[in-house]
Amino acid sequence: MNRIITIGREFGSGGRELGRRLADALQFAYYDREIITELARRTSLSEEYVQRIVEHRPTAAFPIHVGRSFYPMVNPMWEQGQAVYQEQHRLIKEMAAASNCVIVGRCADYILRDMRPFRIFVYAEMASKMRRCREKGEDAKAMSDKELTQHINDINRGRAKYYEFYSGQEWGGRLNYDLCVNTTQLDLAEVVAAIAKLF
Amino acid sequence: MNRIITIGREFGSGGRELGRRLADALQFAYYDREIITELARRTSLSEEYVQRIVEHRPTAAFPIHVGRSFYPMVNPMWEQGQAVYQEQHRLIKEMAAASNCVIVGRCADYILRDMRPFRIFVYAEMASKMRRCREKGEDAKAMSDKELTQHINDINRGRAKYYEFYSGQEWGGRLNYDLCVNTTQLDLAEVVAAIAKLF
């Protein structure tokens, strides 16, 4: 069976970079943004739209019975969110079946649980996440500390809700991972070299 | 400054063994039971008694004012608990100042925070902790699953309370550690070799 490494990560923690470097070090395939691109191709939706869907838990819209009618009210947004999630589910399984790989985000740890992936969660202190965001993006540079903190928290809350909605598990809850890495005081290259030794 | 590694660990997770192997691999001093022995020597209390004190949060007994009296009610158990904790605090600082070392438990991550120790938390799924306990001890072998689960949970609750009482931080809360290691599916020797690469 292929070796699969999944990476859950707080926004701003460097989890994506850690994943990419680990894939390079181990010569594993690396999937992150590639998943969105392929999903967009398969569903004929725009990448931006797919990105939005897979970063937000769909609003629950259960069938509503009106009077004696048994016709459910169909919510097209909900249906589309589910369809994209299902396609993503299939896609991630295909990727994991194809070769050794590192998959960032997208509930891959949960989706691939039968393959016993090595599950990493990457996190950091807020000051460290802010610094990293500002190093990487002009948007973050233009924000005040308060705005950036809220921006980071908003994205992470979205990730947590999405993960919990589809997996029924706590995002970042230590028992759902084999290794949780705090990047605040660590050098990413050294961490990657250490983790690579496990494979 | 010396390199310090602190290990917080769930009872039954193999954290002590991980710490000892890591100290061996790095040729660092290793402190665990040694702390109790030295504390007993310094305080002239029995090792068993010291062990009990340092594994339980002292019952808070704040001064009680009776009528107009300003005399606090003194609780000798509380005083002794505090004295032992303070002696332990001094001892851990001495150990950290003496050489590179691995220190297991005892709030060492918090006590030595100014020395920026590398803080590891070791945990595992309950079934794994039960298996490990039964491999190591006759007491655990004699217990039913329910009894052993309760025994493990009791000890871990004690550790959590002790840590939170003295540090004001959450025991096992990921932000208080640099690395959290789930030993359920990992080989301790491999984990130790990987972590040793960071030093």
C-alpha cells in the first residue's frame, strides 16, 4: 500500500510549506492546489468557486415539509457543495491509490483513514502566524494587527467547521493526528528532515 | 545555554520510555524518578510521600478570617505541598543549569520557560495506553478494562490538575508544546531517532 502523509494546518503556520518540502525530501507526489484545479476541471465550475465551496462547510438545509406535501425543498447551493465534496472524495482516493503522496488539507486524513495515513497537524502561536502571513502576502502587510488576527481566525474557524462537518472529528484535536508540530520556534527545514526519517 | 528537552506525557503513552531513549541517543542527562529521590533527601520526607505530593495538586486552603481576627488558618498539608514544590522548582533549575538534559513531567516546561526548552507532549489512544500498562505491570494485568480505563484516567486527571495549578496552562494544550507525539501507531525507536535529528 502507498505511504500517505496528510497535513492539517492552521492558516499562517507554514503547514503548506512543510508539506511541500516533505514531499520533495521523500520524492512523494504533492497535492494541494492541484486538487482544486482538477475538481474545477471535473465539475466545470471555476477554480475560485470550487475553492470557496471546499473552504466552507455548506449551510445545512434539511428537507422542509410544507403542509402534507412530502416534496423536500431543494437548496441548489447545498446540493452543489455536496456534489463537489463527493467528487473531491473520489479524487483524493484516486490520488492516494496512484502513488506515495503528501496531501494538504481537505479532510484527507479522514477520507483516507482506511489506508492509515501518517497524519500531521501544523500550528503556531498567533504572533508567528501573523509574521508568516506578512512575509508572504501584500494583503496581510496592509492589515492592522487586529484585522490580521481576525482574518487568520476567520479562516481557521472555516477550516475547523468544514473538517468537523465532514469528519465528525475535532480539527486540531490531538487524537486525530500522529504528530502535531508547533512551527513557532522550529526551523521548517530541520523539522522536515526529522519527519522524513520516519519514512 | 544548555539544551533542555521536557516531556509531558499521558500515563500509559510511553512518554517516559521515549524520554529515556532520547536522552540515551543524545547523551543528555535524564531526570525523572531521580527528582523524587533527591527531593526526598533534601526534605527528609519519604520518597513515597514526596511522590504523592508531586502527583497531586494541593488542596487550596486560603486564609480564612474568623470574626475580626487576621490570623490565617494554616493547613500543614498545604504548606508542605508548597515547600516540596518550591524545592522541586529549585532542583529542576539546578539540573537544567548543570548540563543538557531530558526532564520528564513535573511542570519542567513551565519552570524552565526562560531557557526555551524543547517541549514534547506524548499521548496515545486509550486502547494503546491499556496495552502498554498491561505489558509493564502486574497490577494492570489484574484489572478489568473498565477498572484500568478509570485508573489511567484518574492518573491523567491528577497530572492535568497539578500542571494547571502550578502553570496556569492547559496540560496537553497544543500551544504549550513544540511537538505532540501520538504513540498509538508509531515505533518509539523510530520517533526517537527522528526527534534526535533536531538536536
